[in-house]
Amino acid sequence: MYNELLRKEHKLAVIGLGYVGLPIALEFARKIDVIGFDINAKRVEMMKNGIDPSCELDKEAFEGCQISFTDSLEELKEARFFVVAVPTPVDEHNVPDLTPVLKASETIGKVIKKGDYVVFESTVYPGCTEEDCLPVIEKFPD
């Protein structure tokens, strides 16, 4: 898969373009074709115009990158490698709110194909991807 990504035969998608996901997406996009996916259409439009909604990156960070920003599941289907970079907030008892991770898993379940790869960059507890995320991804038919 690595060489196929480098040869631009496949695309990588970063799901969640906040202060972690956007820099990751832009760095990958210096070498390979990237789809930057976020559920917030307003944020997507800002990034299409070279503006970081988190105000962490300058406009120059977007230069020289082969990236398309979208909130469309149809465009996301073009990817073969997915990196999930959504937040995992904790409550006052330090219990993680898995809602963003589970919603991202649902999104992946709607677009994933046999042979695709998924990496969770989000901070989760041991076993979370296998016990919580994978069943969500698998519940959607091919």
C-alpha cells in the first residue's frame, strides 16, 4: 500500500481536520494524494481557501500540497487508507466521550472497501478500536 500511495495509485484520507488532523493531512499531502474530510462544511470551505480554522497554521502550510478538502462521503470513497484524527474529550471523571470516534467509525463503515486500511490517531484506551470501533465499521454492508 505504501508504494501504491507514493505512486499516486491510491489516496489517503484524514478524517477530522482539527488541530491534529489538519497538520497530519497537509504533511502527507506533500508526498501523496490526500482527501481531507471533516463533517463541518464551513471549516471545509475555510481550508479550501488556505485558512486553518484552528488558527494554528499559516496559509503557507497549504502550499505545495496535493489535497482535496471535503465533507462528502462520495469523495471519501476514493481513499484506500484512512487516518482517524477526531477528538476524544473526557468528562469531569476522566471518562472518554467516544462519540466522535464512533461517528468517524460509522463514516468509515459507509465507504470502506475490502483491502483498505484504517489507523486511529485519536487517543483511545487499549482495546477500544477492536471492541468499540470495529463493530461499528463492520455493521455497514459492502
